[in-house]
Amino acid sequence: MKSFVTDAIFSGFSSRADGSCGFRGTTPELTATEKAALMELHGKNVRLLIEPSDYEPESTVKVEKSMHSKTPSQRLRAILFVQFRQQQPSDMTFDSFYVKRMGEICEREKSMLEPEH
């Protein structure tokens, strides 16, 4: 698999419920070989350096977390959010869905405990 470097212009940003960001961008015209190299990275975990090309950056902000650095509770909340979106219960908000599902998960786990004497 190859690395890919190009100039680009960001055309949109979005903030996600889990605190991450999504973004869209546009490259200059690419050759078929360049397109293939870029497309090969689709769905892959990559390292991204965003640097202005019109002037020298005054400093660099480095994010030390990886894409797989969520805590277990953050992972569970993200999973429940996707589940909420897929089920689209019209009678509740995500917060009420989350509280309900967490209650169900806790009760299931409690039922597996040995009784205390």
C-alpha cells in the first residue's frame, strides 16, 4: 500500500456525537494512478498531516490519541448511538434511549452475579 500526498481544499467539517470530526475535501485533478492510490486508502486507518501550503505554520497541534483509543464506556456509548440511529425510536431522545439501554445492560450483568450471603 502506498502513501498519498496532495494539495487539497477542505470544503466541509462536521462534529460528531462522540467528539470526533468528519471532513470533506477536494483534490486537484488526479491521474488514474493517483486516483487508484487514493482510493486504496478508503476505509483504512491513516495518519493525516494538515499543513497550510500558502504560508509557514506558526506551530503544530498534535493529537496523541489513535482512532482506537476510546475508553470502554466511550465505545459502548458510540455503539448505543449507532443502535439508536438504526432503530430510530420516535418516542424517545438518545439520552432516554441511552439510560434505558444502560439499565438493561446493568440488570443483565447483575443477574449473572453470585448471590451474596
